[in-house]
Amino acid sequence: MVTRSTLTRRHFLRLSTIGAAGAMLAACVPAAPAPAAPAAEGAPAAAEKVAIEFWWGWTPDLIVKAIQSSLDEFMKNNPTIEVKTAQHEWGEKLLTAYAAGTPPDIHEHWLPMQFAARDLLQPLDDRINASTVITKDLFPDVFWTVGTWNGVRYIVPSLAFFAETALISNPVVFEKAGLKVPDDIPSDWDVLFEQAKKHTKFDDAGNIDTVWMVPDKGLRFWPAMYGIEDYDEQEHKWRFDDPAWEEVVLNIARFYTEFGPEKIDAFFQAYPGWIAVPGSAFASDRQAMVISGYWIPGELDKNAPGKEFIYTWAPSGGAAKGKKVTHWGAHSVMIPKASKHPDQSWLLVEHFAGVKSAELIFENLGWIAPQKTFWDVMNVSRYRGLDFFVNHLAREAEINTVNSPSPAIAFAMSGFATDVVDAVIFGNKDVKTALADFQKAVTEEEAKFFAQ
Amino acid sequence: MLTNSFRPWQWTVRERRDFARGLIFILPWLIGFVLFLAYPIAASFYYSFTDYDVLSRSARLVGLDNYRRLLFGDEYIGKVLYNTIYYVIFGVPAGLVTAFLLAVLLNTDLRMRSLFRTLFYVPAVVPAVATTMVWLWIFNVQYGVINAFLASLGLRAIPFLSSQELVKPSLILIHCWASGATMVIFLAALQDVPRSLYDAATVDGANAWHRFWHVTIPMCTPAILFSLLTGMIGAFQYFTFAWILTNGGPNRASEFYAMHLYRQAFVYLRMGYASAMAWALFLIVVVVTIILYRSSARWVYYGGEA
């Protein structure tokens, strides 16, 4: 008698489904830990290696390698800690990580207040007070203000933080224009503007061939250069309603409207990139002057070796007219509340506050770390032009500013160039209206942090 | 076997078992749909009624404030809507016409036709960011290919991306260049046109233009409708090229709705307002889609209809 197989199609499908589901579940279950090898009698247990995530903003190779050299030194001295890195470019990567509850264990940022004010960072006062590395006088007191919220410190100044408002001139461009350095380098915005009108060159096609100087539309340096108190810390209020801002905006705008904002935009599209990269207008002898900071001597030494540039005081106006001014800025490291390894991250913070880390980054990049212990031993003659920042800008400035300790600082920084300066340059608004509207917007943002 | 009406309480045991089995088979997709589509959509709707800055854990309910800001309180909304509608009105038809003409050309007996089809389709598979970097340099006012050629003829440079007037047409030009995917759809539609129609038209005395206008295009109208709808939906969400090439400049002349939305969410940390913008965009797209679809009864010909 022939018997039929009991495996029907339905049974086969049922068994396959159960098998597939079981396989999927098995794949999801974490592997059981391997049994530990019995320790030799008397031998101490090996310390477990911990991996921490450290993120910073910069992406250029030169900078990544320089910071990595410091991290390699840290890992050599702390063999149980492995530092994994990523670059967040001060943008969405870090925001998304915070929003998802998975920020790195430690990260750098130049505008930390937005995180501190939102209760996203670990308070560091206890660690700082207990530290033998980060002593009271290690950094200038004012450096702490960029990340101190409601009297609590959430950051440690780190990696790069120094005077950053020098006028840097390219002698080659001056010479082509028939001018001499340093005699013809202006210290006044009106003189600079007249020079720009005379010496900005155009090619036969009507494009800008050589730009003399184009002021930065961003907010950062202008409070120093015009002697404006941009933020009232007592009242937690931005002061874009100060009439002095009108002069600032009109000063910036005239450079753009004189040559055409679209032509300037097109010019910088042809010479993109950061000031100190080889293809930039400044390093390519297509731009006479730029206002920038302490990182430039080192970076130009690496990216435009053999070329000489001249460093002088930035032109000043308004209440600061005729005065020596500088802004100080402003990178710090901080430990998110959600950090999985805060203790190990703190060791990295202390490492960055040491002289060795500062020396490695200085040698590889030319950046000046914020700790005074490094300033005492820094080889100022290592990079041409660094002397101006260290011995003049840092010591002789009569007006010194740092980033305002406002929780809405990121909003102010990103909005000023577009919502105020561009609005005036392109004729969308007059200067009073542009500033009034921006004052309203930034006040609204600031108020969110004090609403409850 | 399931009945046509969904009444689980009336099912037999076998029908319930069958339904459960079906659910198990689609469970992976269903989980993905709920986690990555349904939940974010519902969350976005909720956030549109809140003040939520992404970084904070909690969102504060603010009622219709975000929608009020969208209608009356955002000084740039008019400009970004204008830019977006400009792109939809001019960019979508330009892309369709380019794709259709290319498809017509490639449907002829051309030497190396396969090679040309491949070449014209390549832009559709090249990553958008890579494409953008290339166009950045093609359009470059001093060193770009086009302006270098013009300079060699002694002509003035064209400021493709730095002129408020030319930036949108330049972006539309890139869109036309990248219309390979639409071209493939039209090519398929063209090859589906029965030869007998062309023969009949020829017998009736139709010349090439008549055959094109009265046979080719009507027979391709379903594909045209599909491409128009999908193109329009994509155009309302235009983002990548403009974000990388111009970042909305100069003077927000190339700031599109999706870019403004993104900026509100991730630069200004106004996720609640950005969510409201997203829902407003959804409504706009739905309305335009319905209008287009209703109008299609007048101009779309489905073969087989009386």
C-alpha cells in the first residue's frame, strides 16, 4: 500500500516560517560572553579597554592629523582608553546625536552655551576643583564665561583659544598696486575703503580679478572693532538696538555695494575655501587683506610655505576708533550628560589642558592652546607673524571681547550676516529696520531660555 | 479566503489564520513602515503644534502659533514660495520637454543608439552631490568651461550662480541635464505606440509633424501625466542642488521651500515651525495633485477608451 507523504505545501510553508523566525531571533540574541580564562595565581586582572568617542568640528586633513597626534599621545599614556573620533562640522551631525540621545562621550564646540543652557552637558565644577592639572590660574578668567551658565562651568577651554583679530596683508598684492608694506597698511576703515575702491581689479570679462579687502559679514569681530557691548549679561538681552550697529552694518555694506555683491560672490566662488588653503584668494595673491586670527601664521606656513605676510592691528571705528582691539576665541571641550564614559573623557580633557598636547598641536598646525602653561614655553618664532599675536595683540589690546555668554548666541551668529547685513546690501531693508527686526528675533530666541 | 469587506468578527477560524499568516509575512515591512514612516509622520504633526528645538527633551504646546507664523509672521515665506513655484512652473515642463525630445530622438534609427541611451541616462545614476560639484565648476564665472569659452570670444562672463536673475534658470538647466530617468519612461511609452496608428495617419496624408502632434503625443499622455505628477511633487521639495551650489543665495534668490524648512529645523532649531511648514507643503502638493489629476480627464488618452 502506497502511503502519501505527510509534508504538504502548507506544512512546508509553516515550518519555513517558524524556522526563519527562529533564525532571526537567534541572530538578535547577544552572544554569551566567553568564559574567562582562569587567572594565574597572584596575577592582577587585566584592565578592560574602554573606547570613548571624541568629536570635533574641523575636517581638513592638516587639522585632523594635528589633533590626532595629541590623541595618540593621550592613548600612549592611557593604554586602557581608546579614542574614536569623528568630525561634526558644528552642524547637524552633533544636533542629531543629541536629539537621539547618543551624543559622543566628549566633544569640542566653539558655541557651547546652546548646549549648556539646554541642560545637555555635565557640570564640571567638581571635577575642575578636584583637578591637579586644571588649576585656578591655568586660563584667563574670561575664557570660562563662554560656557558658564547660571554660575556653573560646563566647559574647559581647549585646543585653540587666543587673540584673533589681526589685519593680515599680502605684500605681493600691495606691491602690484604700487603700495608699500607696512607704511600703506591702513588702520582706519575709511582709508581701507578708499584703497579698496582704487585697487580692486577687474578682468576684461568684467569679473573681479583681485579683491582688495572684503569685511566679514559675520558678527564675531565687530563688537571689538567698534567698541560695542553687544550683550547685556545682567538683563540677558542682546543689544542690536544700539545705534552703533548701524555704522558697523553700513561700513560692511559699502564694500559690497561698491563692487556689486554678486561680483564678490562670484569671485569667492572662483577662489573657494578657508583663508589659509593654497587655493584661497589670499594665499593665491588675489586678495590684499583679510582680518583673521592666531591660527593663520601656522596654517599659512603649512599651506603657503615660503610666503611672507604682514600682521597689524585691525582697523577700528565707532567708539573704538584709534584704539587697539581684539576678539578672543574660543574653542572648548565638554562632556554631554549622556556620555557613557565621563571619567575617561575627563582624562582627555585634562590631557588637552596639558603642555604636551598643546605643543603637539602647535608644532603640527600652529594653533595656540588656551593654557598659560603653554604660553610660557611656546616658541613664538616658530611661525612667521605669530609674534604679533602673542606679544602685541594679546598684551596691548585696549578693547578685548569674547563670545557673549548668551544661550541664543548660535542664532545670533548665524542670523546676523544674512538677516541684517545681506538685507541692507541687497536693498531689502534699510539699516534701522534690519537691525530692529533682528533685535526682535534674537530677543524672542533669548526669551525662550528664561520663559519658565 | 477573505471576503471583500473587512469584518474580522465575522471571519471563520481559517480566515483569521490566513490573515494572521499574511500579517506575519509582511511584518518586516510593517515594522519598517510604522517606525520609519507612520511614526515620524504622526510625530511631525504633533510637533507642528509645539515649540520644539530638537535638543530639548520636551516640546511645549503652542497651539496654532506655528501656522500663524507661517501665514503672517515669516518675512521670507513669500520669497521662498515664489522661488519654489517658479521652479515648479518653469523647471518641471522644461525637464519634461527635454526628456520627451531626447526620447523621441533615441526612438529613431540612430547609429550607436544604445550608447546614447546610456549616456543620457548616466546623470540619473550619478550621486547628486558629485553632479553638483561638477556643475559648480562648469558655471564658475572665471574658470568655468562656459565662461572661459565666452572670454576667448571676448564676451562678458555670465554669472550663472551669482546673479539673482540667472540662478534659478541655471538650476533648471541642471535639472534638464539630469532628466535621464524621465527620458527612459518616455522611451518606453513611445515604443508602446502601435505602428498601425502611424501607418493609418500616413495613409490619411499626415506629415511628420502631424503624426507627432496627433499620434505620438496623445498616445504618450499617460506617461506624461505620471512624469508631470512625480516631477511636480519632486519640484516642490527641491533641495540638494540648490543647497550645495548656492546655499540659497544670492539674496535668497535660490532659497526654496524645502531649504527654508531645513534651515528652520536644523540651523535655527525651530523643529515645531519646520514641522508646520512640512504639513503646509503637504497640503499644497495634495491640492495641486488633485487639480492636475482632475484636469487629466481632458487631455490624457488611455488606449482602449471609446
